[in-house]
Amino acid sequence: MSETMTGAEMVIRALQDQGVEHVFGYPGGAVLPIYDALFHQENVRHVLVRHEQGAVHAAEGYARSSGKPGVVLVTSGPGATNAITGLADAMMDSIPLVCITGQVPTHLIGSDAFQECDTVGITRHCTKHNYLVKSIEDLPRILHEAFYVAQNGRPGPVVVDLPKDIQFKAGTYVRPTNNQHKTYRPTVKGDMDHIRAAIELMANAKRPVFYTGGGVINSGPHASALLRELVQLTGFPITSTLMGLGAYPASDKQWLGMLGMHGTYEANLAMHECDVMINIGARFDDRITGRLDAFSPYSKRIHVDIDPSSINKTVKVDIPIVGDCAHVLDDLVRLWRQGARQADKVELKEWWNKIEGWRARNCLAYKNSKETIKPQYAIQRLYELTKDRAPYVTTEVGQHQMWAAQYFKFEDPNHWMTSGGHGTMGYGLPAAVGAQLAHPDALVIDIAGEASIQMMLQEMSTALQYNLPIKVFILNNEYMGMVRQWQELLHGGRYSQSYSESLPDFVKLAEAYGGVGIRCDNPAELDAKIMEMITVNRPVIFDCIVDKTENCFPMIPSGKAHNEMLLNDYLGETGADIGSVIDEKGKMLV
Amino acid sequence: MLQMKTHYPDAHRVEPVNRHTLAVVVDNEPGVLARIAGLFSGRGYNIESLTVTETEHEAHISRITIVTTGTDSIIQQIKSQLERLVPVHRVVDLTMTGEAVERELCLVKVVGKGDHRVEAMRLASAFGARTLDATLTSFVYELTGTTDEVERFIKLMTAVGLVEVSRTGVAAMARGAEGIL
Ligand SMILES: Cc1cc2nc3c(=O)[nH]c(=O)nc-3n(C[C@H](O)[C@H](O)[C@H](O)COP(=O)(O)OP(=O)(O)OC[C@H]3O[C@@H](n4cnc5c(N)ncnc54)[C@H](O)[C@@H]3O)c2cc1C
Ligand SMILES: Cc1ncc(C[n+]2csc(CCOP(=O)(O)OP(=O)(O)O)c2C)c(N)n1
Ligand SMILES: [Mg+2]
């Protein structure tokens, strides 16, 4: 069925046909026709943010928590450039987004017209793909293609730059079909020979470990279910990256916790000592590998990834399997069952004994206090008091993010949204707005730092406008804590510009926005105040005043190997002067 | 031998660097060349030569020939990164498919009188270059050959009054009956 309509109407119609319910956006001259088309219908709901970066992060939170693509609509020039940080964030973390940007009319492109910028040029490096629409005939195809490209293969953000004259032009709308790109067909089914070789390697493993990542989440809840099945069938230990938390339940005994720079002692040592590593949907990021030449020196490696460029990029693997996690896991589970395979029980038992020994170090232990709230304690209490409600948790970037990853336990995928690869301060609050829209009745918490929260604070106003009862839980340590920690490690404790000077009164600020402000600085009152926060059905800013000096451990200092981890002083075993552990070469790294 | 880049400042793996010629089949859509050139600059890969023209007008398909250098793992990354681009259909490493035929064309202008002029004519005929233009004081020659031949020709011509060079970059094709596409 084809119908005649304007370009602006086609945009809305395509969104409807793609099943889009929410668009995050901000109007301006170059998108006015689209805003007018929005006005005439009720199927697609527009969420007015307060900054275009907020629109993109909100769409990311929406996408990550729902498994659907997020949609953004912004104007040309400043609207588009404000969206860049969000697009780069989505690119790094493989989040499917479609971002429609207005553009000056085609005949003015290249003339430095008002609010003109080369949007496709600027976004080429921070999108999976982008389009400049040059004729109305191309528009329906490009819109559908954008959704297809954003979601298929390794997901990512796609920009459609739409000149204003084309929004006004009439043309023929065409509905979406199944295969929306003429050549782009990512491999989803893994090579069976490689999968069989992987089964062989796993069945003969003595010290195996699963290392899983964001790819399992991207692949959908079915992939997480299959992962659970495979892990339980094999009896192998499992760890995950920051991006993969929730794919495997943190309450299970085979779970070792997160790995990497701030991962657990047992997870990192298991990676260091393993003889078979099964990487499913993770990309050997430098937060994981640490010093490359000392990374997991004894292992044979299997790597399942939908993107061939992730394979052998930094770490060489023995069995690459290009494909979608759910498809490959399905084959692995089936073959493992069919052959009634099993790794050597005695060896596996011995491996587990070793792991239990590492676990007994209790690397996340910290010295609690009756006077000040320890940030770790605050997260632990937040977790304990909210876990029954299966909350959706977003974060900003810094120490609080790492403590959230360490002390908050996730049982299910899509409940944890954080900026991993780009590490964008300001991500958490708008992402919470997006997650709350996708799950109106759920408890949504942004675990924040007092510095990060000020980067996208204006989105409180969005939360109020749409009655989104998000909870912003600030671990207020009056420092850019993560920066302060690195200055302690690398720069002799010279805290250059990392003190959070002139902080606002967050309680009054919450009230100024029309929300609820709660402050707590007494460990004895923490539980009651957290309960107050989750009971009130309005947006809340919780100013949790925590210890200003606490650092985030364990930590693998930059340039070090997994077995050179720093533990909390409290565990009394580092014995090293924290200011002298990183050598000159390490200092150059980030 | 060049050292492999790792994110750790000490390079730990030392691998040989080789020259590879890649044939990249792409949709000839706006921005496709910028995407490919941007990928090379953004990720720090080398481009020694790059040529592009639409090869199938009906289907709007272009063939890009890229000569690049890198260790085996970097060449593999370059291929995977190229294949990841949505408008890229195929990437064929012609260096890996066996001795490919490679040619480039250059135009050379030499200006001079007397001995230099005579020597320029001798060299041109020794290389089998064609004379495209001649005046009493100048010649424009065309030479088609491998990059090495072209380099040698230009170097010799420099000694006898070369004033200008224009080169196409490499066009390449695998030997044998099999075709790409
Ligand atoms: C302050 C800070 C500290 C950090 N510390 C740590 C840390 O200690 N530990 C840690 O783990 N991270 C840490 N990170 C995050 C880190 O930077 C990376 O973002 C993260 O480790 C990458 O996770 P991943 O490997 O799962 O990859 P992702 O970025 O999630 O990539 C997913 C991979 O899976 C593939 N994929 C996607 N979809 C599919 C599919 N359907 N099927 C198959 N494959 C698919 C992709 O191609 C990609 O290779 C930190 C970040 C910050 C900001
Ligand atoms: C946009 C942006 N700018 C700068 C940084 C570098 N950075 C990383 S963590 C951090 C400090 C965060 O402070 P806060 O939000 O208070 O969190 P804390 O570490 O104290 O928990 C900074 C500045 C960043 N990640 N993002
Ligand atoms: Mg702080």
C-alpha cells in the first residue's frame, strides 16, 4: 500500500510503522514541519527534554531497558551538535538509536546558512551509519533502512539528516518490508566447525572461565536464558564486564562478580590463571585486559562476537565464532547436551577450590563506620532495600558507578544502564528518564556523583513534566572522586581542580524543580530515608553525604597485570604506598 | 620490521610490515569515500594510494583500490573495519589472493633544451612511454606500469628537467578466471 503525504508526515508514519511509541526531542526551525505532523496524531508520544544530549541519553536508557531502538528528533546546527556526545556514547556501547536531525533546505546546503552544519560530516565517526536525504523519493526507504541498520548486526546509532524543503514536499510513502538494506546482512549464525571446536576445547578444559559482555544483553533476553543454561550445564565459573551485568544472576554461586580494573579479586585471578577462556559478546576492552602482554597468559580463547572487527583486535584468540550470541549459545547448549559432554570433574573441582580460596579474601570488604556513611555501605543498603522491586539502575561516571557495579546485584538483563566505553558524566539522569518511560511502574534509580549530576541536571524538569518518579541517589563525596583517586595514585595527591566547590543545596534544588529532596549524613538514618525515597511516588534527589576520602578497590593500576591488583588497605595486604605503584609508563595510560 | 601498536607504550610483539592491495566494492553513494578515508585516518592506518571510480553505472557500484601497509593483524583489522561499513559490499585482499596485476598511469612534463631534451626522449622510449604533447622546449609523457616502474621513471626524469607529475594511483586485479563481485 502506498499513499501520498509530505516528508514530515512520512517521518511520523514511518515511526508508527516501526512500532515507535516515544520520541525524545527538542524543536527548532529546521524540524518545525515534523513537529507540526506530530501535533496531528497521538500514536507517537513526544518527550520534550531540556538539552539534546539529554534526548540521546534518554533514548539510550529507553533502548537498553526495553530492547527496542531509541528515537531522537532534534533541529539543525546547535540541535545536532548538542546531540553528538550522546551519539558517541551510543556508538561505543552499541546502543540502537535512530536520530533524526533537521537540516537547512537542500538549495542552501553549503552556503553557511542560518543554523547549518555538516551534520553527516560531523557524525560520520560517531554513528554506525548516517544519511543526508536529498529527495523525497528516497525518504521512506532511508527511514526504514535506518531502523534496520541500527538494530541489526552490532547495534549502534544511525542519523537521518533531513532538509526542511523535503519535509514539506509531497511524495509516495512506502511501508517497511523485511530486509531493509540491499546488501547489509550481518552474520548471525556461527560457523558449525568452529562451534564444534569450541565444544571440544571446553570439554577438555581444566581451568575454564566464561567472560561475558554487553553482546549478550544486545542479543536479547533469550541469549541470557541460554547463557544461564550453558553455564549451569558446564559448571564453569562466570564473570562479566560492566556492560554485561545482569545477563547472569549475581546471586548464583557460579558468579564471580565483575572483572577488570575494578573487578573482583576472584574474577581477575580466574582470568589470569584460566586455561580456557570463553568470551561471549565482550570486546577485550583495555579496562579488562590491563597490560596486554601479561593478559591471561595460559589460556586458549574462544570468542563469540557479531562484529568480525572485534575479533583479534587487541587480543589474539584461538577459536573465533562470528555470530549473534543467542544463535551461537543455542548451538553450544545443544551440542553440549547432545554429546553429554562434561569437563574433567576432578580438575574442575580443584579449579573451584582455588577460586573459593580467592573468594575467601573477600575483596569487597571495607571498614564500615558509625559516624560517616561509607559509599559502599550506602549502595549495599540501597540494594537490600530495593531488590524485591527489581529496580532499573542507571549511573553517572566515577567511583559511584564502580561501587554500584560492585555492590548492587543484578539478577536480570536490561536492568543496568551505564556509560561504559565513552564514560559520559551526565548519562544517568536522562537515561533514568528513558528507562522510566519504558517501564512506568518500575522503580528507576540513578546512582550519581555530585559532580556528574550537574552535567545533565536540567532533565529533572523533564522528569517532573512527565510525572516520572525517578530517584537520583547522589553519593556526595564533595570530590570528583575518581579523579581524586587517580591524582592520589599518579600525582602525589595534588588534588588539582577535583574538589567540588560551591555545591548547590541538592535538597532545595529538588524542591525548586518541584520534586522531593532528601538528605542523609547519618548511617543510622540511612535505611529509613531510603525507604522514604522509594515510597514517595515523585521524582526525588537524595543527597547522600558520604566519606570524602574513600577510594574504589580492588583496582588494577594502569599498565599492570591482573595479578598485580591493589586491594583495600583495610584488607591490610597491599603493603604498598599507593602513590608509588604506577610506573612511568603506566602514568601515560588512561 | 615495524613494531605492532598496542595500547601499552612498550611494544611487545614485533611483526613484519607488508604492503597489501585491497579491492573494496562499495555502493556509490554520497560520502562513501569520506567514510573510507576517514576510517583510515581515524584509526591511524596508512594509505599509500587510493583510487576510486564507479565501475557499474546501473547498480551504482564503485570499486576502490587501496594500497596500504601494516602487520598481518593490522591488515586483518583494516579489512574487518572496512567490511563493517554499511555501504561496503566486499573487501578482497588482492595480495593474499596471489600475485595480482597492478598498474598505475602517470603523466610527466619535462622542460629543457639540448642534451637534457635528447636524454629525456631516450629515457621515454626505453620505458615505452607515450608522447602526448610536445613543444620546442617541453614534452608530456604518459607511462603505464607498476608503481616501481613509475617511481623509477620519475626519478630519472627529474635529472633531465621534470617539472610536473600527475599519477592515478594503483588499479589492480587478481590473475586467473575468477572475478570479484
Ligand atoms: C570509570 C570507568 C571504569 C570502568 N571500569 C571497568 C571495569 O573495571 N570492568 C569492566 O568490565 N568495565 C569497566 N568499564 C567499562 C569499559 O570501559 C567498557 O565499556 C566495557 O568493559 C566493555 O564491555 P564489553 O566488553 O562487554 O563490550 P561492549 O561495549 O558491550 O561491546 C559488546 C561486544 O559484543 C558484540 N556484540 C554486540 N551485539 C552482539 C550480539 N547480538 N551477538 C554477539 N556479539 C555482539 C559487539 O560487537 C562488541 O564487541 C569502566 C568504565 C568506566 C567509565
Ligand atoms: C563529560 C566528562 N567529563 C570528564 C570526565 C572525567 N571524569 C571521570 S570520573 C570524573 C569525576 C566524577 O565525579 P562525581 O560525579 O562526583 O563521581 P565520584 O567519582 O565522586 O563518585 C571525571 C571528571 C568524564 N568521564 N566525563
Ligand atoms: Mg563525587
